[in-house]
Amino acid sequence: VCNKVTSKKNIRLSTILFKKVGEVIWLKKESDIDKITAVSGSGPAYYFLFIQYLESAAKELGLSSTIAKKLVYQTAFGSMKLLENDQRTAKQLQETIAVKGGTTEAAIKVLNHNNLFKKIIKKAIKEAFKHSIKLGKYWLMKKLRAIIAIKTLDFLKINKWDSISIEGIYKRSKITKIKFFNLIKNKSDLLKNI
């Protein structure tokens, strides 16, 4: 996400820099960051959880820990490579592997029974999304409180007050409470000064 004052040069440089560690996706709205957090930021943990459960199921079938781990990890790695290099979608690849009457189809039927697996995934993503928004508001408020505290200290320093309590601000100052809060109330101006 960038704003109107971000130069094309800085966008290009940022893209080059971040491409060193992965794909770069520019978003139109800052609010989309919470969606990205829910899907991609938390995404590796979802895959790791599925891999953990798959590995556990393999061990319950009687495979050794070493063999279960190797099979599951290589299956995950190979699946992602296939998905990355093949033109077909994940759904198309899954349907290709899950042939009628086969073992994969039997397992997929269990996972898709009453759309339960899909519902759980959607519910988990929505919960991560809501929590990302909540955390964003929390950190914004924390940031605003810090800015207000800094602005207050700067104001007090300018007016030569060494130490002062919140209650004492209004007692010792020659300004009214309303004037004081007018100095620090405009959140957008405060954010620009970070």
C-alpha cells in the first residue's frame, strides 16, 4: 500500500527489494492488509497444522516417525511445486487425483461431508481477519496515545514545565482545558508527524 506522495521510483525500489524474499502485491486500500494478514500472514501456520495432523495420522496407521515425516513433507513440497508449475487450479488438480472409486476420493468425501472442512477453514480465516482489525485498532490507539504523550511533553517543555501531573496541567497552565485538547486532538495531523 502506498499513498499519493509515494514516488514511482520508491515504489519500484520497494518492489525490487521485497522481491528478494518473495512475491510483491501492491494493494489499493490499507484496509486490505487485514485480509492479507488473515490469509497469507497466518497462512503458513494453517499449512503446518494440516501437515502436523497428516503426519500424526500416518503414525497412527503404524508408520515410523521418520517415514511419516518424510512422506508428509515431500508430499506437501511436491504438491506445492505441481500447483506452482501447472496451469490447472488447485480444485482441478484435486479432482484429477481424486478419481472415482479411489482412495483419495474416499478421503475427500470425509473432508467435504456437509462442507464441514470448508466451513471450518472459512470460520478460521474470518476469525483471523476480525482479530487483525482488532489488533490494528489497539496498536493505532497505542500509537496515538504515545503521540499525544510526546506532544504533551513537547508542549510542557516549550512552556518550561519540568515535571507535571496530568491534573496539574490545567492548574499550572494559563490555557484552558479546551485549548489544550485542541492542540492535540487532530489525529490525522498527529499521524503525519510520526
